[in-house]
Amino acid sequence: MEVTAKTGSAASRGPCAGIPAEQMDFIRQVLERVGDKWSVLVIAVLEAGPLRYTELQHQVPGISQRMLTLTLRQLVQDGLVTRTAYAEVPPRVEYALTPLSRSLNDILKSLLTWAAEHHDEIREHRAAAATAAARS
């Protein structure tokens, strides 16, 4: 019985039904990475072409230097972004999308568009929930 549980699917229905249970932990890690707000924004900004670190920092509103460094390191590690260092004086480093991240880009653009189109409605719901919680 334990063998069946380990090799069975993660769920009996829904989008996870066809995914083997032993793959779900890694899939959750991938979703955490590509669904992270900073990863989404960095990938979206890099769609227009390679950028240097400082240019990226200016193009991604609100990101700190530490968070941009961490996000870029993780995206490079997962093969979603390339880091190219040029042997020049002064040294130049550029970041660019990989074919793997380009295949993800349409999904991320849809997510960003949806968030932009519905942010007012979500704000209203949050305000209403906060008001209801304050009354309780």
C-alpha cells in the first residue's frame, strides 16, 4: 500500500491529478519561484532585451538591491535568466531571458495584466474586509 501512495498522483482530481505525488514538492518549489512577485517583474522587464543590473533596478519599482541580487541569482540558478559578464574596463554584466523563461513570459504577462485590471476591485474588497474585521 505504501508503494501505491508514493507512486500515485498528487490528487484525485483537478490540475494536480496527473502529477505523480513524488514530483509535487519540486513543482511547488518551481511555482514558488516563478510566482514570486519579484521574479514575475524581473522576467517581464527583461522581455524587451538584456539589461544591466542598475537598469534592471530602475525598471522594477520598489525592489531593493538585496532582493534584486537574490532574485537574479535564483533565476540564473533555475535557467530562467542568463548572466553574461564582459571582460571590459569597467566590467559590464548583462542579464537576459532564456528560451525557458520566454516560454513562461506570456503567462506572466497575462497575470500582470489581470492584476492591473482588477487592482481597484481587490482594494475595495480588502477595505471592506478590514472594516468588517474592525466591527467584530
